[in-house]
Amino acid sequence: KLLLDKPGPRPSDAALLRVQRGLCAGCGEAIVGSAAGAASGPITSTVARAKDSLAAAVASSPPARFCHYTSALYCRGCHRGTERVIPARLLHAWDSKPAKVCEWAAQFLDVIHHQHLICVSAVNPALFTTVPGLDQVRRLRSEVFQLAQVAAHSEAADELR
């Protein structure tokens, strides 16, 4: 799913910290974000005490880092600032600028880097008309594939003789 999801707006650190309950998405350790202590609306005293204790625990933790692949926050152990090209950005916006990702995402993207997993024409056929030269590359790849099939049939015919 992450490979093909069209990138949306980046969620705020405060929103991610609420969703992640102040924990690293990788190892589950407490992390700090830029808006860790922000609160809004009336809160009961029990919830306020729980929030204060969470804020105190998070305040003693290392700062959070955002992963542009998973759209989650990670501690500095799980996210060291490694950069990789985000496949969905490449597919939807022809954006090949590397972005900071967590270590898990970097390893995953390294493993799949040379694998042919995505049919670009099925995900974003408009890319062939908007990116100069991409359609020509697609046609050349098709011709090379056809030539390879002819060559394979010729070798098989030679072996039968």
C-alpha cells in the first residue's frame, strides 16, 4: 500500500504524537515532537493528570523524526536521517528527490530498488505524456522484449535441427 499511495499533506507532529501515543513507530520508546505538550478544549482532571505524566515521560525522551515513507514519527535510533527516493512520489509527481526515512523503510526500499514491482501504466498512465522521453523508453523496452522472444524462438529452432 505504501508503495502506491498518492502522497498527501504532511500531518503535524502533534497529531502524529497523539495517534502514536507519544511512542516511536519503530521500537515503541517514548519520543518528543515539536508540539508534544499542546492541548486544546476542556479536559477532565484524570485525563489532565495522565496527560501530564505522559508529557513528563516524553519530555525526557529524544526528539522525534518524521519518516517520509511511512508518515510516522520515530526515535533517533530507528530514524538516523537516511535518505531514499519515495516510490509514490516518483509515480505520482515524478519527484526523484531523496527524502528522510526511518531505518526500516530505508532497508525495505533498498531491497525492492531493482525489482520490477509496479506497472507504471496501470498506476499513473498520464506520466507517459507528462514526462518527456518516458513514453519512448516504454516503446524501446517493448521492442527489446519482442526481439528477445524472437531470439529465443530462433535458438530453440536451431536446437531442433
